Amino acid sequence: MEKYNPRKIEQKWQKIWQKSGIYKAKDSVKGKNNFYHLVMFPYPSGDLHIGHWYNFAPADVFARFKKMQGFNVMSPIGFDSFGLPAENAAIKRKIHPRDWTYKNIQTMKKQLQSMGNMHDWSREIITSDPGYYKWTQWMFLQLYKNGLACKKKAPANWCPKCHTVLANEQVINGKCERCETEVVQRDIEQWLFRITKYADKLLEGLDKLDWPEKTKIMQRNWIGRSEGATIKFQIVIPSEDEESNRLDSSTPLRSAQNDNNFLEVFTTRLDTIYGCTYCVVAPEHPFVASLLKIKNQKSKIKNFEEVEEYMVKAQNKTELERMEMKEKTGVEIKGIKAVNPFNNEEMPIFVADYVLGHYGTGAVMAVPAHDERDWEFAKKYNLPIKKVIEPCFYQHTEPGKIKDNEPFVERDAIAALVKHWEKDEYIGLKWKKVAWQTLITGGVEKGQTDEEAAGNEITEETGYKNLKLIKKLPMVHSKFYHIPKKENRFAHFNVFYFELENGEQEKISNVENDIHEVVWVPKEKMTQFFTAESHNYIWQTLDKPAAAYTDEGVLNNSGEYNYLDSREAREKMTQWLEKNKLGRKKINYKLRDWLVSRQRYWGAPIPIIYCSKCWENFSKTRPANQGSTFPFPDLSGNSSGLNLNVAVIGGKKHAVIPVPEKDLPVKLPNISDYLPTEEGSSPLARSKSFVNAKCPRCKGKAVRETDTLDTFVCSSWYYLRYADPRNRKKFADGKKLKTWLPVNMYIGGAEHTVLHLLYSRFFAKALKDFGYLDFDEPFSALRHQGTILGNDSQKMSKSKGNIIDPDKIVENFGSDAVKMYLCFMGEYSQGGPWNPSGIMG
């Protein structure tokens, strides 16, 4: 019998499948529902490795499973061929990016076909083909026309090695995700997509998706919606002849009529305002810059040079570095104070790089007792820590379940932990008429101090009298139904820890004996002893080191807001701020607008032209007192439906003119001098034939935008093109989009959670709002594959020499055997180390 030859058999059938077109998906098949199965398409930056196989092979098994279930399955494939991955690899080898990319596509195509996957190659797309990026440019124009694309100067992450800007998502631990070079900050004119306009929609849409929960959480955190309030702190700058012009606590607070005299902060925890002991501003905050620039202010900053030096250092750090720094640094701006509007207390102002200028107002109030970051900072710089929020426990189960629709009786109370004089045991009370097991508790009578009340209760309920107070523990509040008293209680417990000096006891009264039994509980059984959650919490605080209490609770040391819960306090405090014009309710997001322009050659040219003549003509007639954006008439003076934006090119103002759709694509020229420039301009700027253009509006001389689009723009809509990949008139026919979209199952790496996946969702939502789609979520279901590690259990890399070449394994065992092994080597979402002998069984 002839030995089984996997390569011979597989190649035979792969040719038959290709010739017969068995995997060409028809747009409709009678009696079958369509199923759109999609795997994230690869970068053609080199040969496929076993990690690619792990993405494609098990996913193909699922596609075949859906086909066997009777679905009309479409499983297309293509190449994400523009951008840094391919360009960097080409430059390294001194090969033109176009030649390198298309050579790799041919190699990778053969490798992919050798897998025997049911890809529909008739729908293949290559993002660097003009027929594809024509529609990428069209997408840009739609966003621009609808006010979602703009150009402005802003701080950007700059990679000195790649010579381009990077989106925040492309910086990992302060380094470029591609070349791992330290990223620096630069102020650069750049194109951005206003993804922040869709922050709420991007959050709301996550709930209906069949995605891994971890992925949805990561997107929610990246968007970072937070509800809070802005607060205006009055700035106090001492004059030369007086120490301070501090507001006296009896002085009525003034409304913020002149914003220059106030520092506005944003907080999500207004309920902690009475615990604020200092304010912090970002190094880039205009408040700091104005202090350093104005000469007569310099003398009022007692440590001017120190502040200036700190700001310079901060400018050299990337945003992500600042966010991820374990040790928080800062400098007090000495000689200037902020005044808390709620209690008129003065406090220092620090400049610190852990606060970001773009989030909120770029300034925060610091409450070290209730924020871990502020706690660490306060400890480091010896700043006051004032606790104003204390935990409150609500009894929702029997015994002691709160009675609905009954009022609460407030009661100042004590709770006491008492330790045995010799053993590591503590007093507990077992109630005889109620199923309670508690600490020693009781009320505070008129004329008693809290400590006196605690001592009296201990002696009264247990008989022990030789007490030594060791320490006071954090205060605790509790709402419950007091069964013996037959009323809802809102108790405010001052908590004390005593140790007995000896076992001397007084006789316990019969009344107390009838209520509860005194027991000694070993330390290791204390957590199981208590009935009430609040008493268990008190026990846990005994040996717990001091730390910030970050949960919500009940206010204390907060003036008229004492004993309100956090939610109610925030509402009342916000109302007070709005009434006094010292703040307002506000919602903030961590999400930044998406930076899409790249100073590189290998990308889709941005379809924008700059015309100085159009600006000169229009500026003569434009309305006075307008900014840099205003309605832009056509040559007949009628509204064009666009806003005129202004850009400065070579020190001269130009009108921003979108390339007409009929002139797309703006083709990427085949230039020989494609290397990135040191100064940060695009290599396309060196091509006069590309740069010099005719203005489509006035037909005069104009210049093209020379930046190219980030590769993630290309991949943010590719799933739509597969529905109709050869259409020259539209990015896809509407009927075909309805036939196939949204994608039923999308499979790819979790590393794209806040990049490609978020951007694709933004595109879908925008295109729906523009009227081109009838859905707003591109991927109904999503699954991530894990990472295949080298046989040394390290991430595969050429430098480590642990790359697994799948071609050699397929040559020996055949693709089916490799696919089978990959499917059963472990849970698909987990991955694991490659075992070279595992395929043998």
C-alpha cells in the first residue's frame, strides 16, 4: 500500500476547489441564510508564521461548521497592505515599499492557499490598490463634510525612528509599538477624526454585542465616561505688603465673575470636597503658562526656577508615560493658593505631570483620604489628610432587615473591640432573643464622651472594668431595623479597640444577662462570628494599615452635608455650586480624537488641497469677528454646504479645499526618495509633481496635503468592501450590504481592542448617520485567539530565534494535521507554547 503523501493529496484537492469555485460565495442561495464569517486580514510585512496559522486555521473550522449547518457562508480574505508594518520592513531591507509589499502578498497568498481554508479569493482586497484606497479617501471626505475630520496643531506622540506621529493607542509603555523606540512629545499640525463625538454611542452599543466581556470592559475604560462637576477655586496671590489676602471663613463666597481669578477643576467625587487639602494642575495648563510668562507674576512665585525646570522635564514625557508612572512627582507653586469654595480654606497648588491637560479641565482637587493617587502624593510631600467619607452598611436581610416606608431614627453610638488579657481572643455577644452575634455596642448619652460611653457599655454588658484604650478605629455607619427597639436605626458608630489588663469583673445585671451571652472568640474565628456586615468590617480594620477609603458612603466633617450619603450629597452640592455660579454638572471622557495623519510615504494620500487664492478672495468679504471656520460659498456666492477651514502653509494662510469625489483616487506617486525625513515632513513633500496641484474651486495654483492616512483608516471599513469588492461607483451596493452585513462572526487578536475594533465601530456608526448603512455595529459576534509562544514559552520573535516556520511542518505532516493540532492544543482564546513533538500525538 502506497504511503500517505499529505502534500500530494492536499494540493490535488486544493486545485480542484480553486477550479470549481466551491468557496465562491453567492449573494443569495435559495433556502439558505447568509453567514458572514471574517478573520482579521494580515499585514503583508513578511512570511506567515505559526501565529497566523493559529488565527486562520481554527477559524476556518468554524466556517466549515456553519456551512455544514446549512448556511450560505462567505469567508473572504485580503491584505492590510498600507502603513508602518510593511514600510518599516521594506526600508530595513532597502527595498521600495511597493515592491516589498506586493512581493510579500504573492508569497503569503500561496501560504494561505496551502492551508486549504474556505476563503473566497474572488473577493480579495488589497488596501494599497488604488481601486480600494479611492474609497478610503471617499470615507475621509464624508467625515470631513460632516464635521468629523479636522486639522489642528496639538501635542502628539512622535517616534524618532519611524519619523511619524503615533496615536495614543500605538504607544506601549512609552514606546513605539512597531520599533520600540522611546516616544517623545511634539506640537504638530495633524488631521484628526472626531471620534469623541461618538463617545456615548460607542458606549451604549457595547451592551448588545456578543463579544468577550474583557474586550467590552477595555473599550469602556478607554472611552472613560465619567459624570461629575466642575468647581471654581478662587486663586489667592499675596500682595507685596501683606502676607495673604485670604478670605476669612465668615466672608460670604463670591460668584466667579472673572474666570482669570479662578482655577476650575473637574471631579467625579464632589462629595469629598471637604477633604480637599491641595489642588493639582497639569504642566500644560494655561494657568501655569500664564504665571511663568507674565513678568510681574514671576516675583510672586517663590520657586519660579524650580517650577519652570519641572515643566521642561514634563514636556519630554509621553502621555502614556505620565499615566503609567508608579511614583507621582510634582512641585508646589509657592506663593499662590487656592480657596475651597465650600469652607473658604486656603490650600497649596501643585503642578504635577500625572494630571493630563486634555482630561476634564486639566486641574484636579486632591482628596488624599479618598483617592489612592492623592494619598501617595500627600504622604510623599507631607500634606494634610482629612477623612470625610465613611462606610455605611445597609441591612437588607433578616435579622434586622430595614422596614420599608418607615422613618429612620438617628443615633450616635459606639462599637468596641475588646481583647483578652492573655489569650488572642476577643469578646463577642450572642443575643438571646434575636439571632444576632455582635461586638459590644451602645448609645452615647448626653454629657458623655464617646470614649466614656464605650467604657461604660463594656462594663455594663460584660462586667470587665480594667480597660486600656489602644486606639480609635475608623468610624462606621449602619442602617438596620432594631428589633428590640422596634424602629429603623441610622447609627453612627465611633469605634474603639481596648485590651483588658486583667480578668477582674463586676456582676452583670439580670437585665443584661437576659439580653445576651458574653463569649470569647478566637482570632481565627472572628470573621465567621458576626451577623452584621458592619461588625465584620470593623474587625478587618483592626490590623489593616492606614489607606485611602475610595468607596462611597456617608459624609462626615462636611458641615451641613454631614450624614448625607454620597449620591445625595453630590446632588445638593452641585445645586449649591450652580446657584452661586461656582460650578456645574459635567460629563467628561478619557477618549481623545483619533489622530490619522502620518508623515510617511506608504499610505493613502489625504484628499485635501490648500489654496491661498481662495483664502485671499474669501477673506476680503468674510464676516468680521469669525474664527477659522465659517460657511464657504461656491464661486457663484451660493452656499456649498461646507465650512471653510484655514491652514497655514509656509507661513501663509490657505483655504482647505476637499478634493472632488470625481477626482478620486488621489494616487500615491511611485517616488524613489521615499525615506522618512528627520524634520518630520512627509516624503511626498519632496515630490513637486505631487505637491503642485490645480485648485478644484478657483482653478488657480494650489498645493496638496502631503501627509498620508494611518493604516487603521484603511482597515476601519474593509469589512464593508468584501460585500461588493469590484464596484467602481460605490464603496459597496446598498442591497449587497443588507444581504451580508453586519459580520456574523469576527475572529482576531485582542491587541486590536482599542484600535481597529473601536475605529471600525466609529466608522459604522458615522456611515449609518450619513445614510449609507442600516446598522451601526459592524461585528455582531467577536472571538479572540490566544498567542502561540515559542517552545521556550516566550513570545515568538526573530531576535530570540524561536519563530516556528509552518511551511516546514506542513511539508512533513500536511496542513490538515497542523490545523487539527492547533484546534486541540488548548482553549482557543488562551493559546500556549508550541510543542514540536505534540503533533506526533
